[in-house]
Amino acid sequence: MAGTPQYIRNLNENLIMDALITQGTMSRAEISRQTGLSKPTVSLAVEHLIDRNLVREMGPADNAQGRKATLIRFNETAYYVCGIDIGATRIRIALSDLNGEIIAYRTYPMVVQEAYERAEATMLELLRSHMNELLDENHLNWDQIQCIGFGIPGVVLPDSGRIHRIVDPLAGLEEAFSLESLSGAFPCEVILENDVNLAALGEYRSGAAAGYPLFVFFSIGTGTGAGIMVHGQLLRGLGGLTGEIAEMLVDDDRRLEEVLSADGLMQLAKDYLDQHDELLLEAADSGADDLHRHLTPEKLFEAARSGEVEALYILQQYSQKIASALRQISVVLAPDLIVLGGGIGGNGDVLLPLLRQIISEQFPVQPQLICSKLGEQAVVTGAVQVAIQQTMLNLQQEAME
């Protein structure tokens, strides 16, 4: 097919699409100047793209003199994509147009029925029902959804799409969340990726790491992980295991995830509080005894923000443990930037001052340290981006067939 008129026409259409996506609204004459294609070639290609609903006419340009040119723009609502973050405690879903504009965002509790025989099927049905609800609310149907990007807190094997490791709360659901299972549950293309990798991509494309040539997204929450990007590309490594910092050994050969995860932080706090007869920690509306019995990461950070001495001491000790991991990452990779994220890592107002002091005093390599700009939407933002990339590739290939 190469060299045939149809093949050349399709190349021209893809060139025009790229120009419109990059430049925005343009006239046919501007497209011709931008792409180097002749005006008749541009007009023919634009008409075909209009027939495919991929571009649309926006009316006359506001030029001062002469015949007003008709403006053309990429039709970002020709199709839609979704990003889904399957977390240990939450499911987050974002619906986006082809420009990456998130038009709807929903959060649902993660309900894992460990003893239920049909837990895998139930989870897929739950995800599908959430999607159906979101589409109904936005007056869309499945024919308009081209691709769904899924983020999962586990290692996704690149060859098979199976899940090798997953955070403990979701253990046993590896098969339900495999690429094969998800592809069978949804009537559109599915992409499955590690959640921290997607968060790194989201921060690079539209968050705190935009433009940085080498940065690390360090997620601390129910689990721990890192996404590493070099010149806009994710590092994957052997078996997709790049960034599995949960397996680093610290503190008497304990896994990093055991030390830094939410459970690790709570164990550190419990060990400290158990050693003190008089508890001074208080949440805003509960006594010390209640806090001791029902301590959570949220209450601990709240107490630290209120200036409670014990909470600050615990988080100072915790920050030393985070810094130990950051130091190892820094001396190996020497990244320009490290972005903290996740349910715990996102508490930058408390953690960043403590960590920056340690970095300035103790690190031989001192990357910039900031907090996630996208917060809880980092994973779904990255998932939307990979879904859009795949959709645009499919549309280009469709034109070449």
C-alpha cells in the first residue's frame, strides 16, 4: 500500500491532525503553511477528516480585511477515554475528551469480599456498573469510549498483562485485574499499567514534573513504589520491575514497604506511644485515650499540624526513614526532581520541611523535592494520557487501512 494515493492521503490527514492538535484552531491556509501541503491537498484532506468527525469547522476567522477564512479545529469530543485507578481503599474514575480535559471524576470505596466465592466476578461487575453510571450521567454510550487506562497497585508483567505482585488489601484479586479479565469485561480497548508509573506520567504531562528530564515519583500510602521517567519515557527494566522500591531492605533487613507504608507508620507511632505513660497527643475533637485507641495517619498528621510534640517527634523519626530511601535513590539516579505522592506522601506541608532539612545536611546528591501537584488524581491523569495515546494511534492506523 506504501506509495499509493490512498496511503499518501492518509499520511497527509495524520499530518494535519498533528498540526491542529498542536496549534489549535487554524484556517486551511494556515494549515497549508504549517504543514507544507498544497491548499488543494489540505482542502481534500480536511473534508475527509470532517466526514470522519475528527475535525470540525468553527466559523469564520476574525480577520480584518478580505474574505474571512473558515477556521478548523480538532474535534476533541469525537470520542472519549477513561482512566481508572484501582486503589487499596478507593476506586477513582476519570472521563476525558481527546484533549485530556477531564469532564467527570468520581471516587468510590473499594469493597473487597475476601470470603465471597465470586469475588473476582463481583469486582468486575462493580467496575462495569460504576462505568455505566458515569456514562449515563454524561449522556454517553459505549460506542463513544475508545479506550480505558487502568492503574493497579502491583507489578504488571509486560508480556502477558498478568499481575505478579499486588498490595496486601487486594491480594487474591490478581486474576480479576489482569489485562485479559479487564479486556473481557469492557467493550473497548483496555490498557493496564502500574499505578505509580501512571502517576509519574501524569505529573510529567500536566503536574509538578513538567519539563524535568529525569525525575522520580515516590508514592507512599498503603504500599510504596517509584515511577522513574527519563526524557518523558518511563523506565521499566527487567520484567517491568524498575521502581519496585518496596523491596529495598532497610532497618534490620526489613522491606521498605513494611517500614514506610501506612501500616509501618502506625506501627512506629504505636511503639512510641506504648513507651509513654502520659499521652499528650490529642486530635481536635477527641481525647488522648481515644486517639491512642483509634490512631490513623490522618489523625497523626492533624495532630502534627496542631503542634502536638509527640506527633511531630513521630513524624520526624518517620521522615528519617523516608530520607534513607531517598538518599539511596539519589546517589544511584541523581534525579533532577523527586515528587512525593500517595495518601501519606501527599502530606507535603508536614513532611517536606523535615525532609528538605535532612537532604540539605546529609545528602551528597541533593535533588529538588516537592509534593504531587495532581494529588489523588495523579494516577487517573496518567491513565487518561495512555488511553489517549492509544486512541490516537488507533485512529491513525484506521486511516491507513
